Amino acid sequence: MKRTLFGFGAVCISLLLISTVSAVPQIQSQPTMDMFDTLDQEKNLVDKLADLSEVLPGGLIDFIIQLITMIIQIVITLIDFVSELMGVIGLIQALIDSIYTLIDLVTQFIEMITDLFNPEPELFV
């Protein structure tokens, strides 16, 4: 009976972990993919600016100003990306802590059920 309960608990926990692992990446990957798309667009803009510098003969100062502005925008985008990534990491840590708590509670629940079926004689004396 004890093995059956432990087996049932293990199966339930594994199903819970599988459903959690498969659900988190779909929900949390969208902001990260958006940031990668934004970085790719900005890289393309920098490449276009480099091509424009070859075409424009006299606007070197304007090109330098635009390049510095673009670098500042890329740095701001990277800071935003790291900030969102830290939020995702915090979410994953909270999820792992919740899973540990759930495992402890399931273990306590199984112990309580086994105590119901196999009471200790010392408690009744």
C-alpha cells in the first residue's frame, strides 16, 4: 500500500513538472524574441548608416552624430533586454521555489495518509 501511494505521488509530481516545463517557455519567450527582433532591426539600421556614409561625401559630422545616437539607442535597448531577462529569471526562481514547496506538501500529505492507515500504538495509550 505504501509503495502504491508513493508511486502515485511520483507520477502526479512528474506530470505536474512536465506540464510546468512545457508551459513556461511559450509564455516567457515572446518578450525575449521581441527584444532580439528589435536588436536585429537596429543592427540593420547601423549597416544602412554605414552604406550612407559611402554615398554622402560631405556629411561626416552629421553621420558621426547619427552614429552616436544609434549607439546610445542600442545601449538603452540592451539595458531594457537585460532588465526583462532578470524578470524572467526571477519568475523561474519563484517557480522552482513553488515546486519545492509543492513537493514538500505532497510528501507531508502522503505521510499523513499513511499515518491514517497505520496509526502508531503509542498515541492511543
